[in-house]
Amino acid sequence: MTKAVRVHEVGGPEVMRIEEIELGSPGRGEVLVRNHAIGVNFIDVYFRSGVYAAPSLPFTPGNEAAGEVIALGKGVKDVKVGDRVAYAERLGAYAEARVIGADRLVKLPKSISFETAAAMMLKGLTAQYLLRRTFKVKPGDTILVHAAAGGVGLILCQWARALGATVIGTVGSPEKAKLAKKAGAKHTILYREEDFAARVKEITKGQLCDVVYDGVGKATFPASLDCIRPLGMFVSFGSASGQIEAFNLGLLSSKGSLFATRPSLHTYAEKREDLKKMARDLFRAVSSGAVEIPLRAAFPLDEVVNVHRALEGRETTGATVLIP
């Protein structure tokens, strides 16, 4: 038996319950992992509320964690009992322990703690593919990061600065502006008080940005397109304010023959070799000090309802982890 968060019907934070569940033995290619720290992400809200459909009800939320391998199924060769591991983008993390495919695990360097790993896997791997693959940021680029003081945003600001880019970040308060600037944003825009598209034009002297990284969604669209120079890219990787509704593709032409994409970590990390390369790149960036993982708070797993309320209320900055 193991303690886990269970969702029997989609809805608000209160639908999450702590229950004892039976864990089966790992099958072929699977391992049993004891979670030491669990990451909290906005995608967890999407599944809990029904914006994203879970495979079945009831289900255990959570898409990332770090812990220790305690049992192996048949045919597992990449990891062994006792290995420190981390994983991302597989439902079922909000639990003391869980069975997971060995091909989804990456080994943790000794220099990275369980708490840091749980705070960085989903957000850090997301930042990795956004900056290194979706749009390859290079020295001299100017980028706009929405929600720059959020979990992904703070990593994007740091990593993009290390890559030589000029970072403009939108934030919701002066306090968050300070966090974003410390992380590497050269300019910050208070989007609740300012017209961010007009400010971007002013900051860049009309040159605009090479790419916009938008995890906000509905509230920042289509104004984000007005921040991009001709032939630039709009990258919509999240929908914290709601989904972007269908739009006329002709907008991309009229705004300067822009490119637009809606990428996902699942696609970029589906192949094991890609996952391992992405993780190595992320671990190097963190171990070198170029990226400091913004772990802001850790709470017992039992407090998951209050943690979700704070997350949805935009009361959090950086990363939050649950300790089972």
C-alpha cells in the first residue's frame, strides 16, 4: 500500500483526496520508485479540472518527481535498485511511490538534490526544448517571456541570458519584476498596468522580438503577435489564462509572415535518446551555475489542496514541491 492523491471527479482543488492505494509489482520494462520530492505544475491543474482529459477516473495527478529505485521488473537494464532518478510528464507522481516505465527515468547527478530535481524536470526540460530546439536562441536575439517570474519563466530568463539573448519579461507585480530581473530579464513589463505590445516596441526601438514564449494563452493573444518581427516565431506552450481560441491564420501573414507553434514536452522527449540528451543539457546548465532552479517552497503531500489554490490564484513564484 502507498499513500497517494486521488481524483474521482474533475473540479476544483477540493476534489483531491489522500487515499491508501495498492501498488502492483513492476512489470517488464518497469520499475518501482519511492518518491522523495514531487513537482507541482500548472498542467496538474489542467488534469484535475478536466481541461486535459485523464485516461480514466479515478487518477493520481502529478507529472514529475525524483526519488530512488526500490524494485525492478524484468528486462530493465538502464537502472538498478538504489539509483537516484527523476522523471517528468507521466501522470501518477502525487504519491509516496509509483510504478513507471524505466525508459522514462533519468539518473540524477550527485550534485542535484531530490527537491531540486523535482522542481526542475518538467519546467527545465520544457525550457530546454523551447530554447534549444523549438527556436534555437543565439547571441544577439531578443526574446519575450510571458509570466517571467513563474517556474518555467525564471528558468527561461536565466538560460536565455546565458545563451547571449536580451530578455524582456512580462510580470504581474513589482515583486515579480524583481525576481525576473534577478533571473536575467533586462526589461520587465507590468502587463496589468501597461500595454505590453506597445512597451516591447518602445524597448526594442521598433525592432521587436525574434521569438515570444507564451505560457499564458488567452489573455496575451493576439497582442503577442504584435511583439514579433517579420519571420519571427510565436511559441504557445501553455494556457494559464485559458486556451487560445481558433484564429485566422491570415493573422500570421498580416503581422509579418510569422511562424506559430504549439509544442509539447511529450513530443520532444518521446524518444528515450532525446530525453537523455535533453536531461544532460539541463543538468549541465544547472551544475555549471548558469541556471539556478527557483525552488520557492516545499509542503507536505497532505497540503496539496491548499497548494493548488495558491497556484491557481497566481500567488506562487518559481517552483513548489510536495514532500510525501
